[in-house]
Amino acid sequence: MRLAVLLLVTLPAISLAQQIAIGEYVLPTNASPYGITAGPDGAMWFTENYNAAIGRIARSGAISAYITTSTGPSSPYGIAAGPDGALWFADYAGNAIGRVTTSGAVTEYPVPVPNALPTGIAGGPDGRMWFTMSLDSGAVIGAITTAGAFTIYQAQGNYTNSITAGSDGALWYTCPSCEIQRITTSGVYSYYDLPLQDAGLEAITAGPDGALWFTEFAANQIGRITTGGAITEYPVPTANSGLMGITAGPDGALWFTESAVKQIGRITTSGTVTEYPIPAASYSLPNQIGAGPDGTLWFTDSYSRIGEVFFVTANLTVSPPSGYYTSHLTFAGSGYAPNENVRIYYQGVGSNVLASATADATGSFTATAQAPQSPYGPRLFLGVGQSSGKLGAANFSMAPHLVLSPNSGPPGTIVTVEGYGFGSFEDVRVYWKGLASLGLVVTNAGGTFNGSPAFTFTVPSDAQSGANVVVGHVASEALGVGVFTVQ
């Protein structure tokens, strides 16, 4: 299935020469995605807690989902690329470690520890996949070969959470209360207490500086630990930000998610923190984050979305900055290579081309198109130079709109109503003249109701002659309007 749209806006500059923009793709079902990683096929792979599935998203925005093979409850959490060209995941509720090929074939291996509740997973330097478990009885680490053979290692402390391979050839993982632990591939472990108890450790990742970097949910800090055990902590400026995932970015910095305040954060290896709000905040809950093979960053959003962070290298604007489905749009770009073709995509890079133009000798162009269907609110248009690879991002806000067919006739006429630009999976109440309720209809992932799910009503027998407004109203207060002329 294809995802509905890209969302969101261009954000503050990282440096004088660099900007970022954030987009989000709406998943076709209520998936609650969690873990995310780059696959060997150039796509991003993620876990779907609610759907008991593994998802795949291409840079174009095309989405696939593969159901896990667990015979009982299943709730995939962590996911990582394996040395065998497949993706491996931790199935928390299924008490299993799963493997999915890039063609979608899923195999699961039951963990030989009752109620282990596996969560994090990472590839080790020994060719095995290493994983953490949420046992209350103590810290336990597991390893599994690509043939499905397990080894279980008893560590110290309480349950374990996120895990990653370090630059020293060992595995490093978090114990949520107050410890970072390390285990060698032969099973020898050591541990390092944090200065603050109950810091609420979440994710951990290898940094570009050879150290390990981690998030502290309760302490609201980003932590750094060298392979020798020296710990440094950096407070995040926004209080109670809900720190979750963290990953090394293509720019030599670390990027992290702030779930409680709906932001993406960046920290340099010297400790300078910058925060970027996600504009569609009421519909966003960023979770885990990972670097993509395409030089962008991708994150999971528990509101059934996958987000992407773009590094902007050219200028793109759209006029008007807001409108309806099929509104006339004019794009203007600059900073591209002279005389190159620039494509503006419907959603992600490589999706259907919405508009294209050839830049002039100064690298500038204009192009026109009609606004494609998108869910309600802000979204992003991407323009990519086909020879330079330069990327521009333009902000557009989609408004709801009703289309009536027919749009005129006598009382008693049966009218079909199609709705565009509403929120995903949203209840839309349709009213005659904004007062009399005609009924309720539910939108799809793209914020649309049309075709077979379209809404029909009969024009009231007492309808007044002339123009009568039909309104689609939702809880978010967004209004879509159409007009029926009674003859």
C-alpha cells in the first residue's frame, strides 16, 4: 500500500549554509511503529506494535507490511540489519527473535527463556544478533546466530533495554534505572553507574567519536560514555522533553527524539544541543530514529506515521502556501545547478512527479501543478535537481473541501458527497446549512472519503431555493464546505 503524504515544514538552520526540513508519512493502518533501521535494499524497515507486523518504507514513500509468524500475541519492538542480508527484530509479546528477508518472508525463533520479553536488538562483530530482555528477575542478554541457535548470558542488575555494537568490539546496552553495561562476544560483562539514580535510560548508539551516546528519559539528559567508562552528561534545554531514540547522523552529530514535546534534537560531539519542533505537534509522538542509506534521517511516530529529516541544499517555495485539493500551485526554485531538470515529487523522492522544469543559467525555475490530495494541515513538497541532487523543500497547508455531485437540483435530489483534505481516519459529520446533521463518514489514511465510501444524502423537501451550504465538520474544528443550489 502507498502512504498518503509528506507533512511538515522547513526548520531553523543548522549552520549558515545548512537547513533541514521534516516530513511525515501517514501509515495506512493504526500501526504504532516503534523501532526503525536501514535495510540492505535501500529502504527503511520498522516494527509495528499494534499490527504485529514489520513495515518497509521506500524513499518514494511506498509502504509494505509483513505479518509476523507468531502463533500467539506478537508485538515487535527493536529491529536491526543482520549480516545475512535480512532484517532481525525482537518480538516482545511473542517472546521470540524474528527474521524478515527483503522480499518479506518472516521466520521467528522462540527465545529459550520463559517470559523474556525481548526489546532491543543489534548486530554484533561476531556475526550474531544480540538482544536485550525485559525480565524483572535480572539483566539477561541473548545472542542468536543467523541459523537460529541461541546463547543466553546472565548479567547484573535489573532488566535491559537498548543495545548497540561499540567501537571496541563489544556490545553496549542500557539498564533503565541507572547503568550502562558492556558485554564482550565471549560473555564477559562490566557495568558503569550513572551519577544520577533512576535516570530512565532509553536508547543507546555508537557515536562518530568512538564513544557511546544514550538518552536519559527521566533525567532529561543526553549521555556519553567512552569505551573506557568515562561518562559525560548534557542537559537538554526543553524540560521534561521525553527523550527516546538516538542515532549518529550523516553530519557528524547525534540526533534524538523528544516524544513529550514533539521535537527532533541534535547534539554535537562537543555537547551543543539544538532542538527542532515538529509543526504538526498535536498529531506527533516521535519515538525511535535511525540514519537512512540516502543521507536522511528517519524516525517512527507512534501516531501511525514515519518521519524523515531532510538536509536542504536548494531553495523551493510554493504559492499560495495553503489551499484545497486541486488548487493551482506555482513553485519557484533557486540554488540548483544551471540548466538542470528539477522534479517536484508528489510525496517522497522518487514518487510520482507532480511538476518538473528546467532551471535557467542561474539555477532558478518556476513550475505549476494542481495540489494533490493530502491529509489536513501542513505538508512538504520536495524538489530535487536530477543532475546535482540538490534538494529544496516547500511548505504547504492543506484545507478540507467537499465536492457535491450533482451540485444543483430540486428538493429530493440524491447527492453524493466526496471529502478531501481532512485528517487521517477521522470522523466527519456532514451538515445541511451547518445545522441539520445528515450523517457521519470516516476518512481513510489520506484524509479522504470518495468512491464507494463516499457519503450520500437526499436534499430536504423543505430546502430553500438558491445556494445552500453543506459542511463537513470534525473534532479538530477543521471545516470542509460545498454548495448545493436548490432549483
